[in-house]
Amino acid sequence: MTGEHSETVLITGASSGIGLELAKCFADDGANLILVARTTQALEKLADELQQEFSIKATVITADLTQSNSAAKIFADVKGRGLTADILVNNAGFGLHGAFAELPLKRQLEIVTVNISALVELTGLFLPGMLARKRGGILNVGSVAGFVPGPNMAVYYASKAFVQSFSEALHHELRGKNIKLTNLCPGPTDTNFSQTARMFRTRRTSVNKMSAEAVAEIGHEDFCAGKFLSVPGSANKLAAIAPRFLPRALVRRIIGHYNKLAPTGSGSA
Ligand SMILES: NC(=O)c1ccc[n+]([C@@H]2O[C@H](COP(=O)([O-])OP(=O)(O)OC[C@H]3O[C@@H](n4cnc5c(N)ncnc54)[C@H](OP(=O)(O)O)[C@@H]3O)[C@@H](O)[C@H]2O)c1
């Protein structure tokens, strides 16, 4: 299929992991892509590969979403190139492992900026166009972490709780407007996430992880089917539902244990 007359999908965090795999899924549909992240070289390599394999058009926009004006710059850049984002994938995000008081505050505020502020701002900038065209979609990448409090990763879990609540409210507001909204909530996934979050000695690093490819394929399929909540994998589905039936104090203890530093030499990478 040629990408000439198809939809255009803007994906943040497309340089690696789940975002990169989502780009492949949408390219396979014949969609044109706007690939956003900080690492230009990785984006250009992906753009070249996908253009060749799927005969689509892929545009690269280098942006650092910790910068407060980045969403506005991306929006202006898209407009300036004469492009339209029919679908917005808010995937870029990261976490940081450790006790809140012991982690650099500046870096934790950057989690809020990337995972929350940029997601809200990009949504606010691109949604009016979708509403005017009476079609489009938003795929937000949340996490099963959004369903529980996360001792030793407090800001990250709270940021994903925001994504969950915001997405759910927006999904309700968009009823009957022909605009899809999906909240993709992966559990542990084999990407650069753990390394960026410096989760070198947590129990989390030793659990079975899904591949980014499998997560993206499920998220993409659920988005196309118009599902609001997409939780890939049965273990993750259980992790998303079980906390509703457990006392909150117990949930905090379980997650705190899961995110605790494992003793040195315990084998978890
Ligand atoms: N892996 C997991 O276990 C897991 C579980 C649940 C949810 N998630 C969520 O899945 C999403 C994707 O993460 P991933 O697992 O695929 O990890 P990843 O491989 O580290 O990918 C993160 C992506 O976000 C981009 N990004 C990070 N900081 C950025 C910034 N300041 N400005 C622009 N782009 C930035 C990165 O690109 P550059 O470095 O090139 O900028 C990269 O493309 C995140 O929202 C994460 O919270 C992951």
C-alpha cells in the first residue's frame, strides 16, 4: 500500500522500545509517520527502513520533551512542513528508581514534564484539528503502574496514574466524535526503560518481560478496534485488576517489596 493518501501518525519516543515497534505497526497499515525523540540518528535509521519496507513517508522531528516549549515547537514544525497528524501516539516516557527524597529532584520533575506535561500539551495542540476534521485518534502509553502507588518509584507511578485518569476522562468527552482514545498499559517490557530508570538491583528486573514487539502489536490492535483500555498479557491484566480487591496498605507493601533494592549479588541484573 502506498502512504500517499493514508493517515499520518505522530509518535513520540519512536527511537527505541515500544514506540519504535508501534511505528512499525502503523507503517504496516500504510500510514505515514512523524517520528519524534531526542536521538536523531536512531529516528533517521528507522525512517529509512520503514520507508523502504512499506513505501510510506516518514518524517523525523528531533525534540527533547523536557524542554517546556518542545510540544509547541513540534506542533509548529508539523504545520510548517504542511503535514497533519491524524493520530497522536504519546509514548515517550521514563522513570527513575529509588526513594523520592534520595533522587535528584530536577530529574524527577523531568518525569512530570515528559510523562505528563508534554502528553497533555501535545494532546491539547493536536486534538482540536482532529475534532474539526471529525476523525482521528490518540494512543497514550500509560502503564500497569498507573493503577497502584509505587514506593521507590513514586513519581513515575503517579505520572502513569495521571495518564490513566486523564485518558479515561478524555475518552468520555470524545464519545460520539469519531476520535479513538486508547490507554495502552504495559507491564514489564524488554526495552531501555530499566536501564534509564537505573533499576539495576530491583526484583522488577528479574521478572518475565514481554517483548516490545508483542506489547506494540496488542496496543495497536486494541487502538484500531477502538478499545479504551489495552493491557497486554494475562499477568499484567491480573496486576491491573487485583489491586481493586486488596486493601490499599497491602498493595503498597507488595509494590514496595517489588521495587525494593534486592541485596547485592542476588542475581537480578
Ligand atoms: N518498558 C517497560 O517496562 C514499560 C512498562 C510500562 C510502560 N512503559 C512505558 O512505555 C513508554 C515507552 O518506554 P519504553 O519501555 O519503550 O522505553 P525506552 O526504550 O527507553 O523508550 C523511551 C522512548 O522515549 C523517548 N524519550 C525519553 N525521554 C525523552 C525526552 N526527554 N524527549 C523526547 N523523547 C524522550 C526515548 O527517546 P530518546 O532517548 O531518543 O529521546 C525513547 O524513544 C514509556 O512511556 C514508558 O513509561 C514501559
